[in-house]
Amino acid sequence: MKIPLAILYAAIVVLLGAATIVGEYSGTDYAREECYGATWMIVLWFFLALLGIYHILRSRVRRFSFFLIHASFVVILLGAFLTHLFGVQGTIHLRKGSFACRFMPSASSAEGTWHTLPFAVRLDDFSVELYSETGNVADYKSTITIADISSHDVILQEEVAMNKIVVCRNWRFYQWSYDDDGMGATLIVNHDPWGITVTYIGYFLLFITISWEAFRGCRHILRRKRREGGFTSFERAILVIAISLSSLIILFGAWFFITQMTETNPWIADMQPILNSPFLSLHVAIVSVAYLLLLLAFIVSIPGIITGRYLLLSRLMLYPSVACLAIGIFVGAIWANLSWGEYWSWDPKESWALVSMMVYAVALHDRSIPWLRSARHYHLFIALSFLVLLMTCFGVNMLLSGLHSYA
């Protein structure tokens, strides 16, 4: 059963990467319809989850956190499937003073088919907030009234802005664009009561369990190194660099988070409205720590391949790096849900970050993959995996376009 599972896992990783290239040349909508959201891809994910569950149940590991961390991924896949089945997203165009209750879905089996909201929405005011010093756009804000369709009795009146959504009866509204005359605005409409809830439960389980597994793995390695006489001077130097630079990244992220929360941002001005969110500092800091540790693991892999040493040192960085990468990805997904109207849009950066996480997670499964128990084989895998990370960090920005292209 291990071989079919491994083949299916590798196939999905390759297909996810290939789909980003398809999207670049054939369009994002085509890639989402014919690749990411295609029936054959859903079937592959289903069998991967099924084979994974079967393999875990037959394994000799009886640790609760081990089962829970894999269960969290199944819950996330279930949430994504519910979103695919029942989620509705589209755009609604509003003009000042006029009610509207119909919106155009972003993907529909019948092109041009309008959907109807269970209430009416009116645009009361639209404004563009500018940076005082440069006059560049800081935010877009729409004040809307949601009312009963027949009586026009007001249900609520709220302001929609970038990174600030309005929710009414499980319908979510996001700021998207505006008319040239400033008298109208287009909002994203999203209705996904089941998928978002289930997916967030999966995110929470993943955050708890992967943090615990990373702590447990590092503790085990430190105890083993203590029994073996401690770290060499080279290993200590790598650890000092890892701890020092990670601490600096976390401190900078904390400082940036505080400045954004208090709206005092002395260094960074004229950020695009979508980036003006506390989630920016959290997402970037966590992912940056992951990339730093994986870079150091790659550096260690070079002498490791030659000498067959430093296996535990590399694993000591691999556990927290994979945990940070997973947490950073899903913090970004929550931010995307608050800004773009969906927690996963199959943007090339998102897809390659997921590919990186899936590739590096393989190195943690030496119990199931005996080949990785050899120090040289393990270091070779880490060195080759770094090519995937380079694609995620730099290749996507240079070769592909998407929602993460802010320049």
C-alpha cells in the first residue's frame, strides 16, 4: 500500500506545480476549472486521503498527536470539498442610492446566469482614502445598507473596506473595485457557510498538532544529542545563526504588527490597500522563519552528503521549518479569506508554497520511507528539495503572475 500512496502523492505534487504553468499560459480561470477544480483532481485528492487514512490505521504508531495532525489535513480537504460543492462567489455592482439584489457568479454552469440575494444592498457612499504625504491610495471604503427586498426595512448598515468585510446571514461582502466617477462600487459576494467553518476547524487542529509535533521532535533530538556528547563547533555555529536570525525576524514581525495595530507606521508608507493588515506581519514573519531554517538545512546538507554526518542537526531545523511553513500558509489563507473573498484561490505563490510543504514533509516520514534513514540519502533529498523552495521564493515572482504580484 505504501507504493501506490507514494506514487499518488508524488503525482499530485507534480500536477500542482504543472497547473501553475497551465494557468500562466491559458489563464487562471482555465486552470481552476480544468486542473485544480477538475473532477479528476478531486478524485486524486480523495484517494490520497483514503490511502493515507488506511496507511495510518495500519501503522504501529499509536501517538494521539500523530493521528490528529493527519486528521487535520483530511478535515481541511473536506472543507475544501464542501466549498467546491456548496460555495457561491460572484460580484455585485452598486450605484449610489439604488438597491440591488442580483449578482453575477464568478463561475457558473450557465454563462450569464444571475443569482439573487435573500436581501437588497444599497451603496450609500464610496470614498478613497489617501496617504497624507504622497496622495497615493491607502484604502477603498464603501458604506452599504442591507435591507429586506420587499419592505426595504434596514437589516444593517456597515462600511466595507479592504481587509474589512461585512457579513449578513452567512453572506460576506468584500471591497473589490469602483466606478471611474466615484458613484459606484463593485463588491465580491461570498456564501460558504459549511466550507469555511470546516476548513477553519482543520486549520485550528493543524496549528495545535503541528506545533506540538515540532516541539516533540526537537526535544527528542536535543536529548539524543546530549546523550551522544553534545553538538560540534560547526553544529553550534549553525544553531546560533538559526536562533539569532529567527529571533530578529520574529522581533521585526512583532514590531511591524504593533505599528499596524496602532496605525503608526513610520518606516513603510504607501503600501497597497490589500497589504494594510496585521496579517501581513504574521504571515511574512512565520514564512520567513521557515525559509531561513530550510536554507540552513540546505547548507548543512552539502557537507552532510560528503561526510554522512549532521543528520540530527538538519532534522532539528526541519521540524520547526515545516511547522512554520504550514502555519504561515494557513495564516495567509485566513487573511486571503478576509481580503479576497476566498481562503484558497490557487494563486501560483499559494500553490508552490503548498508544494514546498508537501515535499519537505516527506523528509519527516523516515519511519515509512527506509531510504531516508541513511544520512547521505536524507541530505540529498533536502538538497534537491531546495530547488522547489527556490521556485517558491523567486521563480514564481520572475516567471509567473498572480495575486501575490504587488510590484
